[in-house]
Amino acid sequence: MTMEPVVLINLLKVDPGKQAALIALLKRNIETVVSTLDGWRASRLIAARDGSGVVIYSEWDTPAAVEAMRADARMRAYFPQILELATFDSTLGATVFSDAR
């Protein structure tokens, strides 16, 4: 039996005209740091069509894995770069309903 993942949602409000740079930075971070961390399962970047923001949807094994990611020195090195482009809010949750076609 597979445990349901912990879902981490980050909502980033990007400065005008900087969405593409933010996406490039986040993609590089996922490919070089996040994907190497214990407990990481998946990440998706969702761009607002109007260029105003990006949502990071990621799945982790446990809340402790999320905390370890946040404390990782390589990850922390990305935070100032992200904050130069956007503000963000974060929430940890669980999938309670899913439907698809």
C-alpha cells in the first residue's frame, strides 16, 4: 500500500514582466536541488496566463521531508533569488478529492 503524498503549494506573485525569469529559476531549482532530496515525489509549475504569478505544486513523502527541503543549504541559496522576482505564500496539505477525465 502506497501512502498518500503530502502536498506543498507555493503561490508566487511575480513582478510584472518577470514571470519567464521566475519560471526558469524555479525549473533549474527543481532539476538540480529539489529532485535530489529524500522524500520528494513530484513537482509542477503552473503559470498564470496573465503573467502575474506561478503556482508550485509538489508532492512529498512526509511533512518532515518538506522541512528538510526548506532547511537544505542548496535550497536556502535559492530563496533570495526567488524573492528578487516574486513574493510567495506556502501551505502544506493533503489531497482530499481528485477527479479526471
